[in-house]
Amino acid sequence: MANIAAQRIKREFKEVIKSEEVAKCAIKLELVDDNYTELRGEIAGPPDTAYEGGNFLLEIKVPETYPFNPPKVRFMTRIWHPNISSVTGAICLDILKDQWAAAMTLRTVLLSLQALLSAAEPDDPQDAVVARQYKENLEMFKLTARHWTNVYAGGPNVNPECDEKIKRLIDMGIEEHQARVALSSYNWDLERATEQLFS
Amino acid sequence: MADGVNSIMKKDDISSKGNRVTEFGGSEIAQESSIDEFAAPEAKFECPICLSWLRDPVLTFCGHRFCRVCIYEWLEKENACPVDNKKLNRDKDIFPDNFTRREISQQRTKCPNIIRGCLMELSPLDVESHLLVCEFQCPELPDHEKLRCTFVNVGCFEKFEDEPELQRHLEQNIQQHLTLLSQAYAKVNEVQNNDSSSSALAQANFWDPPPKAGASSTQVVPDENLQNLLRALYEKIIFLEQKAREQDIILSNMSEQISSHVSTISNFQQRYCNGCFIWYFNDFKAKIKSMRDNPRLMHYSPGFYTSSYGYKLCLRINLSPRDNNYLAILFHVMKSEHDQALDWPFCGRLSITIVHPFQSYKNIKETMMSRPELQAFNRPMHDLNPKGFGYTEFASIEELFDQEFIANNQLIIKVNAQPV
């Protein structure tokens, strides 16, 4: 790994560890390997959003050309968000692509992602299904996002109705996550989800 | 200019802080500030791209400083400032910043190995190249041999080459470690609360009478009762322990008193026996055996008095030196408090009786008159007159057994001493 990249990550790592966001448990950063090429990030779901109470793990890969190129970041925790793929966790955020600047750091990236959770950009979507729900039925979107936060990110809001519908599909032999995706995509309409699953 | 003054002020600040720390720790800590400066340069000397000291600094049109190499590499692919995104033309908008270059060149920082003894003072830019040749640099250890931060258990995963480095880390990261500790503490507390509340509840239920139908709202009360009960029991235990300790002391005092009384009483008995004393010679067989094994072994009776202010005498038993089948029984004169008021040498009648426990006609009795010419009757100079007077072959041991003088492994000897 290029010297400058490793050295910068080392310094950034220390900066994050000492930052007040870490003290407030809002963000977290851990090393995965010792040559500073891969890190594990964690952000807390912002308050007053559907993601409140959840903790979202991020995979951070630092390229050789860092900081001239942005780090590659992906959600490892499943999340229901217009700008994040519900399948792969890929993120659509300008600063991680063409708007990256060498003066940005891992700390600013983590904070930007946290900001993205509180302010989605449905017009520049990563996940078209989620974005459509967000635009057409915001309440349904919030319900779904809260449910996903509860199931995958340890959020506090249990939704027995969702759990019940998923259980119905599981009883029909559908795998749990597949059932959740289908129901989430069809606004928790059990009939249409079933139809789609068995068509 | 104002900037320069500011930086001097800051430096003073830092070093005074360092001094304050020195009061607690070693001298190394006083140097901390300079190492800190190396690790993270002041913002105005830091390149936003490599986050290190500005090397060959340049200034952009929009007023940001970068290392020359860093900004040109960035402008290879972008044409905007990495800080504020303003358009930058690599040929027109970048100027060498010689002011900053001079300021940095005047900075001196200490080698990070100062904690191991390197006293080099360097330009911050030269630290890296110095570290490659610094004799105090310790070799990179393989990962598993590195020292872990002492706070690894609460989530600080830093690793160090050696002790001083770890020390420095501990000094510098107090705040962070405290945060980790408080988080860990909160977690532990949570777990404990869950634990204790459930177990306390279970225990409370255990102590309680079975709940009456419909009265299920008193979940808190049993818990409180239990707490109170425990507290009361605990207080009682302490009270009782205290009491037991007091009693122990009283008891030991009393038994001491009793034993001293017992010894005075036996003294009295012997003092007021009027010359007639009975010696119960216990454990007879074992004593005979031990005397046979060791012919010099002798047994003395307690001292007794011929009258309350009279002579003090005692008996001695040993095996006859000529024939160890015979018992020797002798009188000894002992020193007493009233010797000066008595007539010396002792003059009187002495009798020794071996008492048969059942048939008194079998008693063996011998009576002797004192013989003033013998040393044995002189006033004793020590506790006991070393010369005795009596029979070296008083009775045959075999006969004592045959005639059943020994009952309960005990020989009874009665003496009578009457001064005239």
C-alpha cells in the first residue's frame, strides 16, 4: 500500500478515535487488518428518523491511491433506504464518487453517511424500489425502514403485524429475508407479495 | 506578525502544561508536547491531503496550503480545490508559499524516540528520515509480540513496540480511556441490573407467601422487603459477631484467672498440709519405662510444708543407680520464703509410706530421723538442696506390681515430716 495512504489512514484513525462523535457513540471505527487497507465503521441511526436506535456496520476499503480517490464504502447491515441498495448495501453518495475531495476524511465520510440517513435523496436513487415507495407512500416507507432497523440493526421498534405476515410466508416455505423483501416491495400487501414470489 | 506571537504563546502554554504533568510522572512526560506536535502538526502547517507537515508548501488562489506533490497529484484528475471545491488552474492558481516554508524550517521538534533516550532536535520534515537511522528506534515487532494497551479489555486496541511507548499512549489518551471505561461500566451495570432485578425478584417470591388472587400489583414491595430483611440480618450478624468477640475476651480472661486460682489453691493445700503430703505418682508404667531408658531421669513431687511457716520439702523418685529394678525415694529440702526464721539444719522425723490402694496392711512404711551432719539437711542455697536423703532401694518394682500397689497406673506415696 502506498506510503501516503497508510500514513493518512493512521492519522485519521486516531482523529476519529479521539473525536467527540465517538465519545457520544454516534460513530465508531475499527481496524480489520493491520496494514490499514480495510476498516470497519459503525454509525448510529440518527434520532427522529426511522433508523433511530439501530447500529449500522460499514465495510470501508482504502484504495492504494487514497486520498486522491475516495474510500470504497458499503453497508454490511441491511437497510431500507432510497440511496442504499437493499441487496448489496452499495451507497449512492456524491462524495464517495465524483464529489470526493482529498481533504475529506473517514470521519467526514461517516458523518456524511449519518446525514444521508436523516435526509434521503429519492431523486438520485440507488434502490429504485425503495425510492418509489419513498416518493409514493412515505408512511409505508417509514414503517418498512423501522421494521428493517428493528430486525437487522437492533432497533427498538417491533412491528408485530409485519412479523405476522412474514411468518405466513415462511409457513409457505419462503426464506425469511426473501419474504421480507417481497412484502417490503409490495407495501406489505400479502397477496401481491405471494403472487410475485410464486410467479 | 500576530500569527507568530500567537504561536509562541501557544508553545508556552503547552510546555507549562507539560511541567504540570511532570509533578506526577517522570521527566519523559514533560517532553510530550513536542512529540504531539510531530504526530499532528498545527492546522496551519498541515497538508489537508496527506495530513502531515507541509513539504514544499504551495498556496492556492482560494487560500489553501498543500504540499506541492500532493496538490499536483490531485489536480491530475480534478481541477478543483480539495477543500472548498473552487476551480483551480494548475498553471495559474498555485504559488509557492515561502513564508510558511520558512516558518516550518524554523520549527524544531524532538525525535519521537526521546522516550527511549534520543536527544536529537530536528525539523519536523526530517523526522521520518531520521527515524530510519535513529539508533534508539526499536525494531518493529511481529504483531502478536507487541504490547497491548492496558485498556484492551474495554476496547482500546492500540499496540506498541515497548513500555515507554505504551506509557506515552496511556498519558495521552486518558480522556478516551475514561470514555471507554464509562461505556464498559454502563454495560456492566445494565447486565447487573438485569441480573439482580430478576434474581432479587425470584428470591423475593421465594420468601413471600403465595400471592393472593388478584393482588399482583405488589412487585416492588417484596423487593424492598427483601432488601430490608437483608439489611436487618446483616446488622444483626455484625452485632452478634461483635458480641461473640467480647465474650471470647471475657472467657479467656476468666480461664486465666481460674488457672491462677487453681495453682494458688494447690499451693495452699501443700502449704497447710502440716507435713503430711500424699503424692499421686501417675502414669507409672510409662515413667518407669522412660527412667529405664534414661537412668538419669528423676521425678520430683510438688513442694509441701511441714507447717504454714515451716520447712518446704519435696520427694524425688528415680531408679536405683545400682539396680534398676528398685525405686529410690528421697526427700529434698527446698528453699521457702521463711527459711531465715527456721532452725538449720532441719531436724525431725521423716516417714515415707507406699500406700496399697485396697489393703492398708500391705503398706510399706519407713521412718527415718534426720541426721544434722548431712548436707541434705542444710539450708538450701538454690531452689532445691541438691543433696537428698532417703532410700536408694525403697521397693522392688516387680514387687509393687505383684502386690497390686499399682492401681489405675498410679502409685500413691504418703509422706510425713515432723520437725522436732
